[in-house]
Amino acid sequence: MVRASNFAVGLLNVLVVLVSLAAVGASVYFRVHGSPTPCQKSLQDPLLVAGLALLAVSLMAVVGACCGVNWLLRLYLALMLVLIVALVALAAFLFLVTNNGAGKAVSGRGYKEYRLGDYSHWLQNHVASGKRWEEIRSCLAEGNVCRSLTEDGASREAAQFFKMNWSPIQSGCCKPPSDCGFEFKNVTYWTLSPGSSGVADGDCGKWSNDPKTLCYNCNSCKAGFLASIKRQWRVLLVFNVCVVVVVLFVYSVGCCAAKNNRSDDYKYSRCGCC
């Protein structure tokens, strides 16, 4: 019964070792078999680093708990404490950067429209600008986010097409902004209505009927992507809080295992054992 905490730490970290090996394997797979696109390249290094870090830390815990190497277990607990602080900081960060921004309902339409200026400056500067946005734009074009609209709306009239349920990214990237006054001809072709001013955050001039371009260069597309990021990061925030609870539990069990090892060392020293 004394060794229950050691067994629990070892078992939990064996599972983490398997997860880390899967992450390393996925990174290697992307390098060997992945297409040379910025979208897939952006996944390789983070997966490899995260996988190797998890593998190293988990092996510390397994060896420390199951073999009674207390200094390894203490090092593992120190790293876990750093992880807890980092996760709490991440939760606070996620809450702050996703606290602003909301879509604007459009009358008679099944979608909302999004404005870049409504979102936090951090998201605008670090996600929706510069080289980072070029990579994201490449991913969006590569992923054919507008294809479902083309397939589902090919035989629809304008009124039916506009009532379709669009994602934030589709709303911002797959059509010109409503303020531009473009006229719907079909799913892949829009024309500027006579007398339209054609000015709305500079996006009107960026629209193209080319399926590879569409409105991927528009601020509305960036805003739609940030709206999608906000939704995902809100889910990540909830998940992050759950992870903190689990890590605190593992940390407490690890502390018990370290205490058990220290007690065993003390008993062996009193008995004159090596």
C-alpha cells in the first residue's frame, strides 16, 4: 500500500510516454511524407519539440517512481510545478485575448460579418499580420474552406444562398463584404453593383473571383479567422482549466511518491543497507 503512489505516478507517465511517442512519430511522418506547404511545415517543429519534452519528463517520473531514484522524482516535481504556473498563466492569457470581438448580424442572412478592429491588438499583431498571416492564408487556400459553399450552393438562388449557415471563416473569406455592394451572380462570381461606393476597410478592391484568391487578402477574412480562433481558444481555456486540475492531482501523487522514497532511504540507512 505504501507503494501505491509510486505505482500511480509510473502508470500515468507511461501513458504520457505513449502520447509523446505518437507526437514524435507524427512529426517524423510530416517530414517524410508531408507535402512541402507552409501549413504542414508549421506543424512539424512544435510536434517534435513537445513530443521530446514530454518523453524526457515522463521518463524521469517513471524511473524515479518505479526505481526509487528520488533526485529524478524531485526534478520531475520541480518541472511539474513550473508547468502548473505556466498553465495558470496561459489560462489568464487566453481569457484576456479572447475577451473582445463579436460578429455583426446581417439582416436576412444566415451568417454574421466580422470586423478586424473588434479583436484584441495582440491577436491582430501576432496572428493576422505579416509572415504569420501569409502562412495562415496559405493554409486556408490549401484547405479549400470555401469548397463546401460551392458544392452546397451551386444550384441555389441568391436568397437561398445567403440563408445558408456559414462559418466565420467562410463569411469573411469566401465572399466580398456586404458593405461593398457586390451583386451575387453565382457561388463563384460576383460583380460590383452600379453606383456602389466600393469602400469598406479597403476590402472591396481586394476581392477576386479567382477561387485561389477570393477574399483571402481581406481584413474581413482575418477577422473571420480571429472569430474562429476565439471560439477554439475559449474551448482551450476550459480544457486548460481541466488540465490544471489533473496536473495538480498528479503533482500531489508525485509528492507522496517522493516522500515514500525518502522514507525508504531512511529505513535502509538505519539498517546499514546500501
